[in-house]
Amino acid sequence: MANIPTPHITAREGDFARTVLMPGDPKRSRFIAEHFLENPVLVNDVRGVQGYTGTYQGKRVSVMASGMGMPSIGIYSYELYHFYGVENIIRIGSAGMLAPSLHVRDIVAGMSAYTNSCFGRQYGFDGNLAPCCSYDLLSRAVEAGKRLGQEVIPGALYSSDIFYDESSPDATLQKLGVLAVEMEAAALYLNAARAGKNALALCTISDNPFTGEGLNAQERQESFTKMMEIALDIA
């Protein structure tokens, strides 16, 4: 393909599987490749954003980091969808809980993604967008969770452009039934919709902003194995 390699991915045509798991952290990408994939091959390492392709239970699967935030996942998902023939991207990340019924280490699946980002304006729609996931991936993830003994809780996510947000929207979002806050799903869902591809954001609750309970960087990197197994099951 004339468009590959891209400025951000040096992989060759065919290096990626049809399904890519996409954690934010490059170290989590490497952890998944080393602990779950058979014969993983490093296919990208530009800027340390590690991408691997291997097999899981006989299925060819890729995993590559997205970095933090919608501009970053927007670049990588666009290039994977449009230039590398990827059909499905499953974000496997962390999120801060908003719904009081949740607990640290619960797994949520974003049916839709509210956002304060203007990422969607590029598509020419001046209203407000709350893009949705692939229902097929969502339903399969819920069923995989049942098989693996881990509930997957579907609902709305809030994708924020701001980590240290002085406007403090948490209480308002709680009233709207939003489950959790993260920083990537909305851009991923919009890119998937525009490309006619599939996307799902699975997030493990890593912190409770109301109590201060939370997981450290090492725990976020290596202990979200149930979420990883669910994503690999549906890949």
C-alpha cells in the first residue's frame, strides 16, 4: 500500500491482524504480548509505541498501544483502520469510576462515549455527538465475561480531553448515569464509525475519585488480566 509505512507505524502490509487490542500504555502492550500471545513479533516501535502480532488459542491477534488522549488514539486507530486493513479495535484501558455502584477492578464496557472534545467536528456535524460501540463486540464481551466468571458492566463512558479538570463535571455526569471517565473511547468510536469498522472500549476501574482508593502504575500495567482475557476471547 502506498500509505504504509505511516509517520507513526513502521509495520508492513499484513503485519497486523484483523483485530487489534489497544491499551494506552506501551508497557501493557508488551505485557500482553509476552504473557498471552504465542510467538509474538514486534511489528512497530516508533516512539516506543509497541505493537505485536501473534496468536491466541489459534487466532491471529495484534496488540498495540494508543498513548494517552483522543489525539493520540485518533492517529493510531485512523492509520490501522484506513491503511492496515484492521477491522476491529478493542481498547483495553483504565477508567475512574463515576457510578457509585461500581468498585475498583470492576470492568465496564462503553456502549456510548460522551465527550467534551471537538474531535467529531471534523466530520461536518455541528451538533453534539455521543458515538456508540459495535454492538457485536459488546454483546460478545458480555458473554465472554460470563464464561470467564467476570461481569462486564455496559453503559455510557465519558471521554475527557482534560485530566485535571477544574470544571468538576463528575456530579452532573453521575446524574446522567455515566459509569466512568477515561480519555480515548469517543475518538476511537468516531474513527470506527467513519471508516465503517468496529470498536469497543473495555475499561477496568482503576480509581475511585470520591474515596481516593486507586491502583498504582504497576498494578494498572500488569493486573488487569481478566479484561485482557475477555478482549482476547472475542478477538
